[in-house]
Amino acid sequence: MMKIEQGLWIAQRGWTWDQRGLPGARLVLCFGAPMALEQSGVREAVVNRYGQAILAVCSTGGEIHGAEVFDDSVTAIAFDFDHTEVEAVSARVAGAGLEAETGRFLAQGLFKSNLAAVLVLSDGTQVNGSELIRGFRQVLGERVVITGGLAGDGPHFIRTLTGLNGTLESVRMKCGP
């Protein structure tokens, strides 16, 4: 069984949550406009709310919350799983053309015989996503589902952000089962 809780941050009102909390959350995905993600206290509030959960952050070109689309906001979804293991790894891309190598390195850090799926969040301006996934496939084969995407920054295509457990940087890849 899986339980979820969703939250939305808008500058004018701060965070609003659809429940009173999910203390057992093991994974939180946070998507938002780059400038909103960098606002003081935005990510810290999520970390404080969910304690020991893995927090993966990715900038976007628009945020979906419920049935609505927002700009310049942050949306978070926390997951509590009854039986699913959650792990995360990250790596800095060492240079242009090294995406497949980085994908192999990350996949090796996650590989287990019972691995079913991997979520990959990566920089959206300087990373070749096809090569990154090729590296994952070389290690994981075809039986593991690989999903995710490249970070955005609205219509600008200048700078995207990803983060894991409190960090927030450009040109990093985050992934986990």
C-alpha cells in the first residue's frame, strides 16, 4: 500500500498541505520554478515536515498540483510505502560526453537483484538524456523500468536545478528506485 500527501508553495501564502502530515514518508519529490526553489525556507520547510525522508528536487517549466497548473510555485508529494525500498544516489557530470559513464556509475550504485524501477532527475540544459539512459541500460538491462526527466526553467533554457536531501545545484543527476 502507498500513502501520499501533497503540498503547494506560492509566494503570497507559503505552504499549504492537503493533510496533517505523513510522518512515515520515505520519499518526497519537489518540483518548482528555479527562483521559487531558491527562496529562503521553501525546501527547509519540506525537510522539517518529513524528517528522514529522501528529498529529491527538480526545477520545472510549470508546476502541476491537483488539476491545476501553476508558474513560479513549488509542489511537493510525499510517499509512504508499506513494502517498497527507497534509495538515492547522485553524481556530478564530469564533462561533456560523459553522460553514459555517469549513468553506468549511478546504476551500479542502485543495482540489486530485486530492483524494479528507477526515477532519474537530471539537469536539463547541459546533459544528453539519451546518453544518460544508455548508461543506465548497460548496467540494469531492459527489465528495470527507468522513468524521470530533465529539469526545466520555464521558457528560459538558461539554468536548471536538481537537488537531493537539502542540496540544490545545476548540472547534477539524482536518481533512486
